[in-house]
Amino acid sequence: MSRQLQRPKQAFKNTILRWLRVLSEKQSSDAGDVPESFDRRGLATAWLGLAGGLWFMRVVARNRFVFPAPDPSYGPQSYRRHLCWIPWNPVLSPDKARDTSLQDGIPCLWFPAPKAATVILFFHANAEDLGMSFAILKHMRDQFKVNVLAAEYPGYGLLHHVEPSEDGVCEVALTTFRFLVDILGVRYSQIVLFGRSLGSGPAVFLASQFPVGGLILVSAFSSIRAAVQSIAGRLFAMAFQERFPNHKTISNVSCSTLFIHGESDGLIPVEHSVKLFKRCRARKLLVTPPEMEHNSNLFGDASFLAIPAIHFFGFPGYYTSTPPRLPASMFETPDRRVRLASQVQEGTVRPFLCDCLAKRDQHTLDAGFARQADGVDNITICLYKDTSDEVELVGEEAKERLRRKTEGKLLEKQAMGKSHVQADGDVGAGEAEEPLQQELASVHLEMPEFPEHTEDPPPL
């Protein structure tokens, strides 16, 4: 969570503690010990204020407290080689698949690694979106040499118009996970789930349901209510329902699990990861860097993430000649995909070569091919100057090449005949060469005539 959000939370926490201190003094003191400034009206005001605050947090602002999404830090045109759109699964999300406002799909960031079979499915922390996680995702791909896919949450980034909720976050996580398995053909054992802070909720949820290859939890919490209790106290946490019960689902995780939690974390204490570590029954490792805070750069110090992850999971893992690759059409912006579909339906798409060389203005139709992602070979178009001299030169070279080939075969045939004649009648070399010269002279090479280009080629 950002530090800007911690200040109002601290002020609200101080107000709650002040009210509780007054109430405790009232209950523990006699009537004669009550301060003169404190009367029944003040007590009623304190109780009403406390009840109103709890009602407001439980009914109105609970999602804003749990999902404090910042303003979008990226747009549809950002990160053109990495921003992709995964469609909603009609089986898992039939309502969202039919919703026209969500027809674009789930915005994700994809970082492919050459020949890598492993895929890290990343879930970012609270109070940030994919744009704020871009640097760490790219560094993760470069450091571990594996593919990295990160999905956006409802209410964050380009999904800011969707109401955030626990079910919505898990729905996005499950949709992207099934896309890797069902569409890209990635094996369960080749997927490593990565959850940071709030992202530990969907990461533990998936790891408890599927036999994935590994799980990495950074600054994880045991549950939302426990995290709120660590921030604002037990009474304040009573206003929140239990969400992301990691302390219950972690016992169903069977894959290797790496816990990383800084001892200097002032937002979520390290005791949360210690509790999860004790309840986890799989192969596990707990790392608690002393200088690591809640929002520390994970690659600012190699002891935070790089060294433990490489030693624990053995990154980069397996290599393959067919690494997972996303279809190029998924990297197109939603507006352009709609234009391409309408142009194909109307039959107004120009030839491929004209689309490549056309000027990019508002009157130009979109090219009939999609933008390529990282790791995909680019299309190269070679243009040659079409002149009659070059065509004639090509024809002469072809004639000469065929003449040499034919002459070699005749020489080989004549040599075999000469050896036979010398063995029988001891004929001289002059007599043997004369039939060869006659046979070569009788060879007639028929080559197709190349038409002469008298007109300039049509403009591209």
C-alpha cells in the first residue's frame, strides 16, 4: 500500500483508540472519579461516532479500504509490445463474456523468454496496477530467464470501471491460468505462481486448486481481516468480512513454496508469513531480510528475491524448442481489432504489400497483419528493381549454368567410352575428342523467353 493511504488510516486509527480509551476509563472508574468534562452526552456521542464509523467502513468504504486502486498509470497504447488482452472464458465468466463493456478482455503484460518452458503468473500488490509493476516484471524475465505473465485486477488500470471484489480477483486469476493451460498448452508443472501483498490471495487460491510447479509469496497476509487488524486494531477489523483466508487454504498447497517477508515491514508484520509458513505442509522456505520493507524494490538487493528464488526453484528450469507464444492478434488495441473485423467483413482490406507501405493517416486502412510480440520473428519484405537488363542477366546466368551442367555430363560419358576404345583398339586422343565436339555442337538449350518490361511498375 502506498504511504499516502497510510496517513488517513493512521489518523482514523488514532481517533478510534482515543474513543476506546475514553470508554475504558468510564467503565473502570467510579462515578466520583469521572472527569467533569465527561458526561453522558459525550459517551453517547462517542458510541454513535464509533457505530457510524464501523457501519460506514462495513457497508460503504470496505472495498475502497481493501482495494484502494490508484489512478490508471497506463493506457491502451502503452507498452505496445507487451500489453495483451486475454478474452473472458465463456464457461468461467458467461456474464462478462457477453457484456459489451468488457468485450476487450483482461489486460495483461506478457514478457516472453527465448526457449523457456517455465511461466511465472504474477499478481501485483495493492494500491498499484500493471503499469507500476512493469519494471519489476521485465527485470524478473531478464533475471530468471523465464516467461512472465501478469494480469490486471477488476477496479485497477484499464479495468477501473469494474467493481473490485474478492470473487472478481479470483475470477481474473482463474481465467488467465486456464488460458495458459488450455490455449497455450503450458503444463501445470511449468507454471510458478507469484503473489505480492494482495496478490498472495489469488496466488494461494490457485495453488490450492491445481498442481502447479511452485508458489512465491512476498509480504503475504494470513487474511484480509488479520491484515486490517494489524493496521487499525481488532475493533476496526470487525467491520470487515473475512476475505482471502490464506491461513486456511495454504494447508491445501502441495507445490514448493517460497515465503519472503521483510522484518522492517511496517504495514503487514512478518508474523503473517510465519503463520502461513507453519501451516504449509509442502516443501517450503522462509526468507526474512532484515532491511526489506513492504514496498522495497525486490531486485534492489539480490538477497531479497533473486538468490532465494534461483536456489530454491533452479531457474530458468527446462528449455524447449516450442516455447509458449501468444497469438499476435492479442497484442492489438481493442479499437484496432474492431476496425480490422469490420474491414474484413466489408471486404475493404487492401492487399498485404499495399498495407505495409501505406502512410499512417486517418484515411488509411489497417494492415492485414497483427503487431508482433517479443520473440516472434519479424516479417521481412525484399524489393528488387525490376529492369529488363537485370532480367536478361538472370537469363544468361541460367543458360550458362545449364550449359556447364550438360557439358559435364557429356565429358563423363565420353571418358567412359574413350577408356573402352583404348582398351580394345588403342585409339588416340584426337579420335576420341572429335565425337565430343560434334555432340556438344548439336546440343540446343531451350530457355523460356523473358518478357521485356516497357512500362513502369505500378506505384505501391
